[in-house]
Amino acid sequence: MRTITPPSYKVYEIEEHPNPAACYDWVRDNVHDLAQGEIMELVYSLEALAKEIGGVVDYELSQAPARGEYIRIVPYYDSKGEWIRDLDWDTKDGDCPLTGVFWDYIVIENLQANPCGKEWSSVIDDLHQACEAAYMDDGIREIAMANNWEFTEEGRLI
């Protein structure tokens, strides 16, 4: 009989890693839902907006541009949510009025620009840009630091 002990290896946080590019590459190749939070926050904002204007939200969204993506709130906007028309960045002491995240303002500004609430392509474009940013070096570094991720010398996430 023999005993095998696991190998020991040095681990680094992203700011101190000798080769952070290896960490970024490993994360991009192996962690495929970094931006899922962006989608969920947008959906929460859309659901809160739909509730505010008396509608129901229907959507098909993804982290990367895909055929068939859409956002629909039915029935379409009418005068029930007049506060939306006048909302600006200073409203409610700068708080995001629907869910507390910046997507609130994105969906409200879209509704202000498209009063009937039928055009959402700019919101979908904003979502794709936010998702793409999560996979850039700065986005990965920010997520790694916020979550105290540690990496091996080869760049693998522990």
C-alpha cells in the first residue's frame, strides 16, 4: 500500500499573478456564464417595468448576439405609468427606481425614446456590450477580485 498526497502548488490572486494573461485565457475558455448576471438584472428591470405599466414581459435573450432575440411587453405602454415619461437621473435621489440596478435606466430611457414600447433593439445591443465587457481582461479582473478568485501558476482557477 502507498499513500499519495495531493501536490501542493502556489496560488495567486489576479493582481499578484506572474502571468495574468494565462488566467484571463483560462477563464474565457472555461467559465461560460460570467455575464449571466447581466441578463438576469436586465430581466428583473424589465419585469419591474412591466409591472409598473400593467403589462407582462416576454423575452428571448443571450450573452452573445443570436438570431431571434426579442423583448416584448404587452399590452404596449399607455398613460398608466406617466412617471416614466418624466423620469431622469436625479429622480428619487439618484436611486434606480425599479430594481436598484443601472438596467432600470436603460429600459426606462428606451421606453421614453420609443413611447409605444415596441422597439427594444438598443437595449439588446447594450446587453451584448455589457456581456462582452465581462469577458475582457478588465472585466475578468474585476470579477476575480470581487470574488477572491485564486489561480495556479499555470493560470487555472481554483
